[in-house]
Amino acid sequence: LLDELAEREAPTDLNEAVTLPLPIAVICELLGVPLADRNLFRTWTQEAADVRDRARSERGLAALFAYGQELVAAKRRQPRDDVISRLAATEGVSDAAAAGLGMSLLFAGHETTVVAIGIGAVHLLTRPRQWQALHDDPTRVATAVEEILRIHTAGGGGIPRYARTDLEIAGVAVQTGDLVLLDTGAANHDGSAFPEPDTLDVTRRASGHLTFGHGARYCIGAPLARVELQVVFSQLVQRFPTMRLAVGVEELRFNTGVLTGGLLELPVRW
């Protein structure tokens, strides 16, 4: 992908060239999903993630699940070394369960990583000293990725949970049935845990961030996301040391109508 990017005429869209195709290719390889179908399932995942049109979201989910059922049937006929084949071959896992799990992994396994790569690139490209620091010392990539993962969730949202019993949190009374929003983004910007929390620092050891959750519900895809982000930023910065945004950061457009968000395009030059 970087070889193809180098052959493009600048300015070009980094989102189209690298950010989007890489996670899709990786998750297709792991799950055993034909890469040739990427435009189909990408359309369905975008529909499923629609936060404004429930009917459209339900259509996307239905189409994605139907596609998953077709894949499971194909893997039962001709299994290969991939996740969906293993799900289909697991005793006690129905076709519907295998299709549901497989499509959940397909959705979560590329959408969120696409967003993280794009937002991470913006954070670095708008902070030339941080880009240069990573270029000068490529061994910083692991800490840089953790910092990107930490800083790109700024708070203001949250994971909804409902209290099963009366309880008290930090002196606040919560009644049974009350909605509680667990704002992991706010936690990632907690000044008592991360000094100067709104500052990107690629040398920071931000291993305590909650971007992937914590405990029993910790993100199953966290290791894969880390690998992809480290590969991207370790090579992108070295191959394109003079890369910069081709538009003002205020001109960047975000996909606010879907659950995962992310950039619509990322124009760059070098």
C-alpha cells in the first residue's frame, strides 16, 4: 500500500490509500472473507452503524447477517484455515451463531481500526515535532501507538449501563435502574493519571488507558489493532518523513452519522 501511495500524485487521500484498505485486508484474511466482497460488506457495515436512521441500520444488519450465513455454509462445504471455518466446525455453535459472531468480528475488526489509524495520523501530522521524534527514533512506535489510542477518545460519550441495585459512586447516590455512562474517553484524559492529558507525547507510557476497556470485557481485538497501528506508523513516518496535511485541520470532514465516526477523507502531500 505504501509503494502504491508513493506512486500517487500529491495531494492524495491517505484514507483511501492506506487507512481503509489495510484493516479490511487483514480482517478478511483472518476471517476467511473474500476480499473481492469488500465493497459489499463495507456498505452494509456503514448502514448498520447508522445512528440516525434505524430502518437503514436494521437493513444493513440483516444484509450482513445473511452474508455471514452464506459464508458459514460455504465453509462447511469447504473449510479453510480461517476463523469462520473454525467457528463452523465448533461443536455446539449453530450456523446462526457462527454467522453472527463472524460478522460481528468483521464489523468491529476493521471499522474501529480504520478510525484509529486516520485520527492517529491527524494527531501526528498536526504536531510536526512528534512526527519528527518518531522518525528519529522508530523504537518509540509502541509508546506512540498507546498514546494515539489514549488521546483520540476525548470524552463526552460513554458506555451505557443500568444500576441493578442502589449504590454510591464517589459520593453520588445511584438508584436501582438509573442509567450510568462509563466514559472511558474522559478517563483517558484524567489529569491525575496522565499529566497534561490533552497533549500528545509519543514518549509517554500510557499503558493505563481504557480505550480497549478493562477486565472481562476487554476488547478481543486489542492485540490485532496494536499490531496494525504499529506497522502503519513505524513505516509511514519513515517512508514519508515530509508528509503533511494538504488542507487545514479545520477543513477535515468527519463521518458523524455512524457509530464509529472517523474521517471521510485525509488529504496529504509530501
